[in-house]
Amino acid sequence: MKRSVRGFLLILLTASSLTGIQAQGTVQENAQLPPKEWFILDPAKDKVQGVSVEKAYNTILKGKKSETVTVAVIDSGVDIDHEDLQGKIWVNEKEIADNGIDDDNNGYIDDKYGWNFIGGKDGRNVEQDTYELTRIYVTLKEKYGDIDPKKVRKKDKEEYNYWIKVKEDFEKTYDEAHQQYNFYSNLRDNIVRFHVLLKAYLGVEQLSLDDLRGIDSQDSVILTARNIIGMIYQNVGEDADFDNIAKELDGAVEHFGNQVNFAFNTEFDPRAIVGDNYNDPYEKGYGNNNVKGHDPSHGTHVAGIIAANRNNELGIKGIADNVKIMVVRAVPDGDERDKDVANAIIYAVDNGAQIINMSFGKSYSPQKEAVDKAVKYAESKGVLLVHAAGNSSKDIDNGKNFPTKNYAGSKSKAANWLEVGASAWGEGEDFVGNFSNYGKETVDVFAPGVEIYSTTPNNNYESFNGTSMAAPNTAGVAALLMSYYPELTAFQIKDIITKSSRKFEHLKVTRPGKEDLVDFRDLSISGGLINAYEALKMAESMVMDKKN
């Protein structure tokens, strides 16, 4: 079976290490796609490696009463008007909408549906932002950019060595992004032209792979055209729509263009829009109440996985049937800032969130102390934090992916934290998303994160891929447990989710980012895949034992 045009483009993007916001940019696609809602289906009944949500509703949960659970989604924003999220958005009942007064005295004016920490009081919002790497690079360059290494003071040696590392990382990744931007820009601009050129060169109305293989030319343009069109034919088919492919490539051009023009741009700093004192990581009260933002695609997709209405015969079925989504916007197109992440966590906790989903991450965290304090605060209040492990195909036991459950300057870890990697729908070597981070000592569990179909803005639905999708799958299962077994603590629920995860004896999978095979059990602490049915069974048993 031939691949779709989208499948071919996803291959290109994956090969180019496209990471984006840890979501739709990182992909893996087999020739045959699974059912749209495969992630809630059951392995035995449906022959896909879903988390058995439907089985749970039809058995364990049938006739059971539940309590409403509030899940905060810290993300790019959520389309709160989406048809499949109606009745599923948290509402601050103590706040009167748009009266310009902080009615509930929580420090945030008119926060009816949540809060936006990357907006200004004048209503403007941060859309793009730089990478944290860029911000650190700019700061340290002012101090060490022109200094003679021999004149670095002894007390500054450690920071200077850090500057050298940052400089190398920045220059390397910027160059890679610029190369990718040029590659995809040229490919988009030339792909239709190459197709027309080869048909004219061969004097045919319709090209075939045999025609391409028969080209014997010393002309570099003809050879380049042959190679690119041949690659498309091999992956998409000889009836490929080249105009459509060119349009689809616009996404890659936009992504790498944003990296070059914004994320790695040392002259770009949108923070003035927010109007806060950025040097004070503990400042509160800044931002605005626009929880949608300019592009809430990512956050809306995450929210749908957790909470899309299961009974309205529209779109999709979310995992949890009695849940409210609290929208907290803190993630731009670029890297989130530690100050905003810390405040987002605190806001969610203070306003009643029981679970916080965090489908974002970055490689540097200069204000980690502030984030750690917020995580400890959530831990003290018994709030479960669910975090995406990242999409860099890396072993994060030996790398960095912030925020993290590891507290700085200490060997202690947050006990209320679940770090989640991404799985696919089959049992073979491709069972793990080829983009997913992993770690025997860092990642707690895996969950579906490949070809996940969910809500997107303006009443649309799309399939995204990434650990960003695996995290809300896990948060959704956690919400189910809290909803039907409210006597359980966040710490017990974390324990249940990991211990009840499905194990796969002798399953060898392709190590993400590599070609070697590794035992799936060695990619996470639990060595398993989340399963709602098994988790609910364990919860039921735990509650009954306690009653007896």
C-alpha cells in the first residue's frame, strides 16, 4: 500500500529532526493507519495497543457514579468554543466575566476560564518567542563574547566554560535550522518545476519510475530533479499531486522560518508585550485572560484527548467523562519561560486543579529554582503533574528535558510527577514513536503518542504525533481514577498507573533515533504502557481492601 502525501512529508520532517512544540512536528507513520480513536481501544478486542478506555466504561465503570475532576492544561491556549469541548471547560464561578474587577481576589482580573501568562494588560499576546538557548546565549555573550580566555577571573571560570558550551550549542543548532529552512524553501519552490521539467525532458505526459530510472544525464539540475521526484514516487505513488505537496511543505518552511526569524534571533525579544519585571521570577499578577491566544491548536488537541465529550456523537471521545479543563496559557511558538511555568503551576493549584498536564519542554532552565518551588507547592497540595518526555529521540537519563521531577542541587525527586514517553499502535519493532525520548531512570511510563486524532480550533479535528499526546492520554487515565475513586491520592494514582501498566515480554523495539533494537522494558522505569482498564481494576481492589 502506498503512503499518503502527508506520510511522505512526515518522513521528510522526521528525518530533519523537526521538533516544534513537542507535538505535530514530530511524527511516525506506517503505510497502514490505525482507527482514528485507536488510543482508547483494547488490544485483545481491537488489535491495536490502545489503553482500553472503552473496555473500562463497558465493564468496571458501568453504572458507577463519579465526581468532577479539574485538569489544568498548561499549553499554547485552548479553543474553549470548540463543539466537542462544550461543557468541558472549567469556569471560575467566583469571577464575573469582563467587569475589570478581581472578584475572587486571587490576583487575576476576569480569569473566568483560566489565565494567560504570556499576554499583556493591553490585550496583546506573545505569539513567537526565542529559545531558552538563545536567551542564555545573548546574556552570556555580553559578558564573555569578546573576552580573552586568559583574562577570565578564577571565580568566573565555571560560568565561562558554560558560555563556551552554550555558544557551541547555539551556533550548531542555528546552522542546522538555517540549512533546513533553505532546504524546504527550495524544495517547495522547485518541486512543481522539477516535475514539469522532467516531463518536458523525456517528452512524456505522465512520468513513471521506469522513466526516471532510465535518465542518463550529466546535467546536475536534471539529476537533482530525478532524485527528488523519484523519492516522491516511491513514497507517495506515481499519481502524486505536486501542487498539494508544495502546499503541505509550507508547514515545514514556516516551522524552520520561525526558528531562523524568531527562535534563534538574538535581536528578537517580545517580553515587552507582557510588561512584567522579567528579572523577578517570583512576580505574580501579570498577563491577561485571553486563554485562546493566537494559535491554540496544540492546547486544543491536548484538551480533546483528555476531555472531548463522549456523548454528543461529534468528533471524538475523550478519555475522561467527568472532567473540566482549566486553561493556562504559558507556551509560545518557541520556548516557554521558567517564570511563566512556575506561575502557571501555582495558579492551577490555587484554583483547584487536581491534575496538571504539561506537554512542553526545553533543554535549558536558568530559573529552575522558581519552577522547583512551584512543583514542591503542587506536591504539598497533592496535585498530580503529568509531563511529556520530549521529542528528541534521546535518553534523558543522560540529557536535559525541562521541567523535570529532579530538584536542583538535591537527589530528591517530586513524588507527584509522571514523565511520559510515546508509543505507537502495533507490537513490532516500531512500537515506540521514533521521536520519543526515553530513560530507564527518568521516564515513568509510555502512552499512545503516534497518529492521535483529536480536537483542533474552529471545530476541526486532526492527527498529531508526539509525547505531547502521550501525556494527556496519561492525564486522562489519571482523571478517570480520581473521578471514580476520589478517595485515592495523587501519589497513589501515580503508583497505580505505573504498576498496572501493560508489560511486553521479550518485545524488542527500535531505539528512538537509532537503528539498534532494545528491550521495551529498558526504556522506562515501569517498563510498561498505560492501561485504563488494568489501572481501574487495581484502584477498585485497593479501595475495597481499605474498606474491608
